[in-house]
Amino acid sequence: MPIDVERLRHDARQRARLRPRPAFAGVIGDLTHGGVRMRRYVPDVREPECGVVFLHAGYGLFGDLDMQDPYCRVLADTLSVEVLSVDYRLAPEATLDDAATDALTGLRLLADEGVTRLFLCGDSAGGTVSTLAAQRSTLPLAGLMLTNPSLDLTLRSFDRTLPGGPDPELSAWSFRAWTRVVDLGDAPRLDRDAGLLPRTVVAVGTLDSLAPDARALAEACRRAGVDCRLVELEGAEHGFVGTDRVGEALTPFRELIHGPVDTSGQPRGLAR
């Protein structure tokens, strides 16, 4: 199928401009580090030892720091941690390996600044990047947080009977370009290296065509002895992080970072 990548990117930027941005009690600032554009979200109330590197959705073809800016605000505010959003390189100009390298650049920045508990977080294609970066990181990671990730890039696990997933034809085109394969059957399956992952939470809607990917990752983690919590949102579709159901993922994310809440209802260890 013919793909107009520039049109996809233009339309994504237009959609991002129209999304309301929630108020944020903290500081938001853009920076460039190691040649990679990033955006930092530092809430007023936070755990100073923790930091989250976030990777956005977009099939690996489109998206930038504005695409999921509202979600990053919610993540930082709800999780009470600094969130560093990374504007990773995109296909077809760059590869999935390049994108993972950019994610690792974000991790290294936080580590150099003294953050001792590092987390990766990704949505959809950003979940692909986050998972590969977690498998390749030489820095110790405290956790991996994924929402509806694409993990079987061969698309053999893609369930076309489920109505709420990403476009399969666009996925196939982008994954070939992203991984530099001619035959999609040669693309990677990231669940196969589950043993390299830290503690993981993966959340997915039951109507998402990528639900089998999330379940396969959870099972692979179980076999490898990796702590993985699978959260299935009944009746939810692929883009649920942009809806009021996002809290169903944020609750287990918060527990991964802070542990159970104390008797006051607040996560433990927050600095004010």
C-alpha cells in the first residue's frame, strides 16, 4: 500500500495541537541532549529518586513531543515522578535500533543527574521502543510500564477479529521500514527476550488487536521468572490512554513505582 509519511506526520501534528492540555502543577521544559530532543515534566510533589523515560505512540512513523503531551502531564502528576519524554528517531529515515538508542540516551541523562530508580514507559509503538531499550540497557532498571504495546512485529499475533486495534496494513508497512526487513516474518518478536526485562506492568484493552502481544509477554515473563502484571481493560480499545479509562493503567503503574499506599491514601516516600 502507498504510504504518505509526511501527510501522516502533518495530520498527527494537527491532532496534537487540538488536544486540550491539562493544567500541570510543576515545571515543563524542552531540552536537547546527545542530539535528541526531550521534554521534562517535573511535578511539584514527586519522588526525587525516581525518573520515567516516556516513548510516544505513532507506528514508529510519526509523533513528536507534542503528540502525547497531555498523557505525559497526567503520568507525571499521577505517578508523582519526573517524566522525560524522548523525541526518538522515526522510520523510514531511522530504525527501531536508532529509536531504542535514543531512549537509552534519556535514561543515561537521568542517571547522570542522580536518579537512582529508572523506569521506561511506552504507549503502542513507544512500548516497542521501551521494551527493546529495556532489554539493551546497561543501567539497572526499576521497572517497565507498557500500554497496548506492539511486540510481535511479524504481526502473526495480530488478532484481526478484534475491532479496536491499530491499522494492520499501516503496521505492516511501518514495521518493515522500522526493522529493515523485506519479509515481515523476519521482523523481531520482543517477547522472546522477556528474561532481560525488569519488573513489568503491561496494560491492554480486550478489544485491541494487540491483546495477544500483551498476553504473550506476560506468559514469557512468567516462564523467565520476571515479575509481570498483566492488566486487561474489559471493552477498551487501542487508544484508551486518551480516555477516562487511563486510570486503570496508572494505578498499577503507581504501585510499581511507589508500592502500596499508606493509611492516608498517599504513596510512600514522596518529597514536597
